[in-house]
Amino acid sequence: MSQPQVGIIMGSQSDLRVMRDAAQVLEELGVSFELTIVSAHRTPERMFDYAKAARQKGLKAIIAGAGGAAHLPGMVASLTTLPVIGVPVKSSNSIDGWDSVLSILQMPGGVPVATVALDGAKNAGILAAQIVGAFDQDVANKLETYKENLKAKVEESISAVSKNGWKA
Ligand code: RP5
């Protein structure tokens, strides 16, 4: 694997069932990435070291997922000038997901976290690829194809519904 361009981190191994969607789409789009567990609450020193080293090791964006009192994305954003994309995870300790959403979304002015939907790791992966693709034509081309495929799928459904009717 070449030098990772995107870092995917999460507060716990239990977040992987959601965060794997980010890895999957980055792989599909040909963007190199690394994936590991970094907990804001349980391994604060590791979080500090990861965020501080991220730019120097060549990362262009960080995707950070966490559930419940989800401080990881905001804390990482406070420690780096790289763009941080936050994924609120509906975890076992989450009331109904709103705790994770609001913990990640409601950052104070000056420390932005680009927050995707609850369990929205796929969009986090696409957004990270778009950040990389702003400076990398190969990735931009893959994103173009990705969007064309989205359009083609809808067009297929339109034809199927108009040909077979809504009952089928
Ligand atoms: C958060 O607590 C993690 O991001 C995870 O979503 C949640 C539960 O963690 P585990 O108890 O499953 O390790 O910090």
C-alpha cells in the first residue's frame, strides 16, 4: 500500500462495523488510507500523538468516528490543521444517536468538524476522496465515474418503473 492520504480513526473496535464503509469506498476510489483505533477518553496521549503527527506523515484528511459522548473528532480537529470529517456512531452507549451527532456537530467557532449523518461513514469516505481529488486528477476522474454510476442506477430504476409499473 502506498503512503496513506487519509487517516480513518475510531474510538473503539465496536465502531468498525460502521467505519468500514469509509474504508470500502476509499478503496473503491483508489485513495490510500490507514485505519486504526484512537480513543479520546481511553487513550488521550495516543490521540494527541496521532493528530500532531498526521500532517507530517502526509495525510490530507482525517475521518474520525465515535459514539455517545463523542469527543474524538473535535479534539483531533483542535490539534491539527488538516480537515477533520466526523462520523457520529450510534453505539451501544448512545441514547439514540443524538448524543453522538450533537457532540460532533456543535463545535465552537474556530474549530470546524465536517459532520456527516449518523452512521454516515460512506459519505465521510467520499468527502475525504473529494478533498484529495481537489488536487489529484486520478481521484477526481474516479469520483466522476462514481457519480455517473449513481446517475445510471437511478436511470435504470426510472426505466424499470415506467416499463413494469409500480406493482412489479
Ligand atoms: C465511544 O464509546 C466509542 O467511539 C464507541 O462508539 C463507544 C462505545 O465503546 P465500547 O464500549 O464499545 O468500546 O468512545
